[in-house]
Amino acid sequence: MFAARVKPFRSTRFAVILAVLAAAAALVVGPSNASASHSEIPALAVSAACDSQSAMPGDTVSCRVRVSNTGGTELTGLFLLHYPYATNRPIDNYAGNPPLPLGDLATHESLVVFTSYKVSDSDLPGPLVQTFGADSDQTDEIWAYATTPLRASAGAATVSALRSATVAELQANAEAFEYAVGTPGGSVTYSTIGAPLTLNLALANDSSSTGILGYLFEGLTETSWLNNQVEPSLAQSWEHFDDGLTWTFQLRRDVTWHDGQPFTAADVDFTFNQIIYNDDIPTGSRASFAFRVFDAETAEWREERMTVTTIDDYTVQFVLPVPFAPFLRSMGTAIYPKHILEPYVDDGTFNSVWDIETDPAEIIGTGPFTLETLEPDSLIVLKRNPSYWMTDSAGNRLPYLDEVRYLVVDGLADELPKFRSGETDVHGVLGEEFATLEPVQDSENFTLYSRGPTFGSTFLAFNMNPGSNAETGEPFLAPEKLRWFENTRFRQAVVHAVDKAAIISDVQHGLGYPQWAFVSPAAGDFHNPDVRRYEYDIERANAILDGLGWMDEDGDGIREDYAGNNIRFTMATNAGNDLRLRVLEIIQAGLTEIGIQADISVIEFGEIVDQLTSSYEWESILIGFGGSSEPHFSISFWHSSESLHLWNPNQSEPATTWEAEIDSLFIRASQELDHEERIRLYHEAQEIAAEHAPVAYTSHSERLTAVRNVFGNLTPTLFGLWDIRYLYRTDL
């Protein structure tokens, strides 16, 4: 590497824009402090661009890196690191190790660094993601990533190149975006393989239900799709005491329920005190508002609840027992109509109200749309709420669209034909579809938007529930299988047999990212890139199982445990999702290589949800779990006492030491108001989870969406493509 100093520049505002021709895994999200700074030290900025649109083993990739001092004082002791992101640490003899000293950097001065890297066979499968990190005296650092698609040797298939947006570009889009006054009317149409399983949002624990019902209900706050900041919604303002425990919300006075009744503080009081804090109602929202307090006398955590008090018709006060860092974000939880639902709470029938057979007109919220049509096998239609409280800058009532429509299809393979024929306007692009769609964007009048890895996860979960069916007395899981799944070394062997590279290559066609930690790289600095990694290693997996003494004594290709039981179990996934089925087939092949027989079962999604949350009679399941930029919202999955702690839910006490450690870390992180300390706590939780591997992660897919070029108020950001309330058609 060598560096050239360039003349100073002057600017009142600086954004790092990486314009790199990228491959299928182009965006690797670094810390969210992408314009990192400390109070005494000005910010750094780093951008990088490489000269190769693609490369193969033997090629040299040259890159140009700009390091800039965007602050108001001179930086000292500046140096630059350069290494492949995939390793997450410098490699001996690699350019950038040791770091390149750049010396001092004056105010508004830039350095241009030229560096190169020779691609080797070990870099395949690709792409090559190079990390460039500038650091001022190890106190102020900023990262940039440059991605180059890699090609295998001649004769092998070439990975299609994808121009994927970087974090900086997505942030710049958000900063530059301004809403236009739209044209009312028209609709947007999607396709989906899953209809809602319930119309009661408080009870919903599947994305098919929450995705649709999210149009109908709102919280006191909402999170911006532009910048992830918390904004007012049903509450127009709030204030709090310095201790962060007492919060007072002023509600909007112009909100009505879909049936015309006024929204008031009584509805907020009802939602929290009679639904969320009602132990007879199995709502997933409770996990976010169950505050744990450490009792020094007993050395145990006890659960406490906040008090929710109506001050007047439009004022509500919340008093928390402990500080709660994501409190404002959590106040986006849905508020429900007291005048409709209180009778069902009072007579104990709330858990059966608003089921899938309910007349859609009876589902009453405050949201921008109402549910007009629900035909679970064919069509879902949401209708514009003409009395919605929000207006645009010209005083026009939102939303602009008359309808949001979902065409229900049998499988993922049925969605693309609907899009290309013009029946749908938006399509979530599968990896195998990119090469087909990319060259026809202009002729078929749509645009592909790529936004990096998903926030959510896909994983193989193992049932470790030691309980029994209350009616039959039969255990949820055969005792020998429970022993296997509870064995950490067994789980580690299984994870070593999961070929993530094959999943990304064969199923996602290169448009994926291997997952190691339970927080996605899309979540920025909460993501821990240093967790234990289980590379695909059949030899290592076999050695682990050999060490357990589980051998194939009879030579039939299947290992037996110490009691002579064949190591054989079922892996289930949901019907209609061909991608998950193909992932299971890859996992199955790896397990066969290590002497484990894993049989694949495809069942309806509703049955999977029932097994995971009610009957508990399952062995292993490939399933997905949503994610966000706030790790606390996965506490219902990671805390041992919660119902979505899939492998062993609703524990009265943590079954293992490592689960107790994760419980404690999640609690402490939620109550920690210092952001850097929160990061440290969640990083530690990710390390423990990776070490004990209760689930076998696969990969994050690229968030790639095709959208018809007929919509206004759209821009790709890290958190979304639009606010549905402002989306409008330009072809009316």
C-alpha cells in the first residue's frame, strides 16, 4: 500500500458514499457509527472503490481508499487497516498487517491510499469483501467496505454481478428524501404464500398475521423507515423525568377508531392493564414490558411491571420500575379499542375473539387501512381508511392509495409469474431470479432495489423441551432424542455439517450472507462479527461425534448412541416455501456425511406454529425469526422464561448456566442507558449463544425487491422502501 496526500477540502456536511460494483453479497454492514466521532476528536470518513468488476484466482484487485478528516481539529497518530471482512481480523503477510501509519491529518484534509490484493483459490466461494478501517490513535475509527464479485476457474459458472447499495448510500438516500404531494387513488398489489392465522394481533405470533394486521393498528410511537428514529404516532408528544422512570404521553385528539368512536387514554390504559398485563392472555407483547429487577437478598431476578395511569382523556403516565433503554421504541406496540374488546376480556373469551372466521369489518383499529376482504386461499384486500388522522404537507388526508391487495399463491415459485404478467406491483426477488430480472428492468418497467442482508434469521432449531403432554403423559420428545439435542457437542457437530456456502450458492444463487451471530449485520454496531464460527467441516464434525463415542457399529451408515439407538430424527419445514426445502436437503446431505439420518417433513405453516407454541411435539424445524435494529425485541426468543424460547419455552428457572447468562445479559442490556455498554452486553450474549448453538443458523438473504416504476415517494433505505401512507401511483 502507499498513500498520497491531497489538498484540503471544505464542506459543511460530509457523507461517505461507497460506489462499488458489487456481487451478490455486496453489502457487509459495519458498525452503525459509520461516521464515528468522539466528543473531543473530529470524525473520520473513509470511502473505497476497486478497479475490478469481477475477479478470479490469480487476478490482482487494486483499490483506491480515501481517508478524510471531516472535523474541526487536527487528527494525530492516524493509521489504516486493510483486511478481508470474512476473517474479521488481520491475516499475517496480508496488506494492512501491520497497519499503515498515515501520520497526522489536518482539518478538512484527505489522504488517498492505493492498495492491492491477489485473489487466491481460498477466497472462493466469493465475493471478496475487503475492509478498510481508519483509526485516530485507536480512539476514533470508521470503516468502509469494497466488494468484488469472484469467479471460479474457467468452465465454472460465473456469479452474476449485483450493484448493491452500501450502508452509506442508503443513509444518504434517507437524508436527501423529501415527501412529494401525491395523487390519491389506485392500489398496490403483492403476492404472498401465507394468509393470516388469526385476526387478533395481540395473539399473533406469525409474520403472515402481523404483516396484514399491521396496516390496521398503531402504537403511541412509530419508528421511521428513513432513519430508524422514534417518532410520534398516536401520541403527539411526551416528556420524562431525569431518572428515566416516569413518562407522560400527550395523545392526539383527532384520532378515531375505524367505527368512528374517539381514541382516548382509556384505550391505552385498557391495552396495557387488561391485555398486555393479563396473565390469562398469551400475548407476545408482554415480553417487552416484563421488567426484571435483581434482588440482592435472594440473588435472583424478580419480575415487575410498570404502572399505566390515565391522567385525563388525552394524557397517560407510565412509571417504570427500572430504566429501560428501548422504552420509546417499544411504545410502538399496538393499542386496542376498549369499547370493542373489553367485554371479551371481562368474560374470559378474548383468546377466541377475532379469529380467522371473523367478519373482516369487525376488526377495528386506528390504522390507515381497514380489512375489507379475507379469502385465505386467494385474496386479501385492505381498504383506505377515509378518516385517518394523518395529512400531507398540503393538508390532504392520507393514505393516498385506495387499496393494498395481496394475491395468495401456493408457493414462492408462483410469485414471479404474477409480477412479470403485471398482476402484482412488488416482488421479493429470489436469488435464482436475479439473472432473469436484471436485464429486463427497462423493458418491463420495474426497478430492482438491493438493500443488503435481512434483519431476520433462518435456522434449524432442536427441541430440548423435557416436558410431557398434560393429557396423555407422553413426553414431547423421545428421551434418547432429548439427550442428543441437549448435548452441546452434538449440536456443534451438526452446525459444522451445515454447508452455508452451498446454501448461498445453490439456493440463493450468491445473493446471501453466512450467518454466525443472532443479531444481523444490518443492525449495525449491535452485531458481533467476532462470535465463534462453525465452518463447514465434515472431518471436524465426525471427530466431535467420535469423541462422544457414538459410532456406526453395524456399518449401515448411521451412528448409534451409547445405548444403541440410531441417531435419526425428523427435520420439518413449512409447505409452499421451496427455498427452505432446498436448504433442508443441503443440511440433510451434510448430516448423512457424518452418520446422522435426518428425515425431511413438509407440513402446513399453521401446524408448525402450533407445534412450536402449543403442542411442543416436534424434533427439529427449519424456521425463520424476524429481527430489527433493536436486539431487545428478540428477548421473547432468547429469555428462557418466554414462550418463543423455542427449544425449551416457559422455563420457571433457566435449565442451563448459559441460558441463565443470556437471560441476565438481555435484562442488563435493556436497562443500560449507555449505548457502548449495551453493545458490549449484546456482543457477549451473541458469543455465548454461538458457543452453545441451540439453533443452527444458515444465511441471511439479500433484501432484493422489484418494484413497478409507477410509484412516488419511494427511496431505498436501510429500513424500508416507503411509508405506505405516503406511497402513491404516478400513472393515474
